[in-house]
Amino acid sequence: MLNKSKAQNSGWNVITTGWAVGMLIALYAIGRISGGALTVR
């Protein structure tokens, strides 16, 4: 599936960056509502 894309042979860098961006989006979305320890102010 990645043979014709720019992500071919990108490895763990793309995976960890995507995970980090996903976590930041989740924290910004529900951080103030949840009152959890990992909130962005």
C-alpha cells in the first residue's frame, strides 16, 4: 500500500510522529473537560 507513496521505507519516525500528533489533538480536545493530569493549558 505504501509502495507508491512518500512514506515508503520511512520506519518508526513516521509512526511515532503520527502517534504524538494524535495524542496532542486528543489532549487539546478534551484536556480542560476531563480534568486529567495531562492537560494543556
